[in-house]
Amino acid sequence: MIVEYIRYRIPAEASEEFEAAYGRAARSLAEAPQCVDYELTRCVDEPVCYVLRITWTSAEDHLKGFRAGALFPAFLKEIRPYVEQIEEMRHYEQTPVRGVGGSVPSLHEWAGGTEALERLTDRFYELVKADDVVGPLFAHMDPAHPRFVAMWLAEVFGGPARYTGERGGYPHMLGMHRGRAISERQRRRWVSLLADAADEVGLPDDPEFRAAFMGYIEWGTRLALANSQPGASPVEQAPVPRWGWGVAPPYQG
């Protein structure tokens, strides 16, 4: 992906119509398959200054795809009166330096920390061992397995990176699933039992947390199912995923 920044200096008397024009122009961005997202911001310290940020799938997709496509004329029609007010229009590459600030608690913190996740996995594997569908997959489970899974979840949800440091990270977890030939019925039962365990041990039940929590469980179990099949060719090297409030982190090679 590539990020385009367009900086404008718009006189105060034209600001209202400028924002309205971009509101109309944004309809073209919203429909464009080359556009990932966009945002128009106004400077608080110097209100005549605006910055439009557009994330494109690539610079080429922007310049040769969007600009040469059917949506561009309508976009240009709306913003043409303000082209002369552009002070900068450049593409920027993203760097690895990015993250979330401390004002937003991690899912790990919201859940109650590693201790809460250990209570979850202890109860969950009690349910698993007694279950006739998913239980056979764990017939010879290491007694420490629930603690290791809690360690994995803690790292995924923004807690300490102990699974990477002590257990080998993603490659080790991948090895735990290879050749298991997990069935869809077993995957679904795994998800259902984990949701039951979360209720039983009192994990937060607010919709925002549970949506993010179960979103990861759904995503992760589907990945595990695919990686467990005979002949699967999974990604071999990747970081432990970091899961936030409603954002799925794609693996990057």
C-alpha cells in the first residue's frame, strides 16, 4: 500500500464549500477498488490548512488505475476549483514504525490480564477433555498445554511476548496443527466450548470485547483448520499476530 498526502491552504470563507465538495468527491473514492481508505483533516492551530490522506493499493493503481478510470472525472469535477490551493501532493511509503497509543487498553488488559486468560484456558480444556467431538484431538495433551495457550492468547491480545520468547512463536504454533486434519465440525465445537468457558469464568461480556475476542477465535481456528490439512502449504515464518479492537492483522512476508 501507499499513502498519498495532499496539503491545501483554503481561505476561511471557502472552507465550508471546500469540505462539502470533498464530501461529494469522496463518493468516488468510496467506490474505487484502488482506494483503501481516506480522511480529510483540518488544522486546529492554523484553520486554513487541510490535509487529505488517501491510502491506495499502490502508486500505480492510483495513477494508472483510478486516474484513468471511470470514477476520476466525477472526483476531479468536485475538487478542480481547489487545485491551485494545493501546497503538496506526494506518495509516501509506510514504515514499520507504527502502533497504538496507551489511551486505548489492549484486549489483554480489558480481559483482566494473563491470569484471566489462564482461568479461561483451564476451564476450556476441562470442557474439551469431556467432549466427544473435539476431545480426541487432545487425548494426549501436555498438562501444561492450557497455560501455553493462555500465553499465546496473551501475546495475541497485546500482552507480553512470552510465547515468542519462550515457545518459539508462530512457527511452533504452526507445528502444533500440522497433519492434524481438523474437521469443520471439530473447529466449530472448539469455538463453541471456548465461548462457554469465557462465560463461565467471567470474561468481560460487553459487545465490543466479545466481538473482538470471538473475531480472533473465528479467524484463528479457520487458519488452524486450513493449516492442519494434508498437503497444506501454510506461511512458514510469520510473527505472532497482534489482534486489536476489530482489526485483523494480515501476515506480512
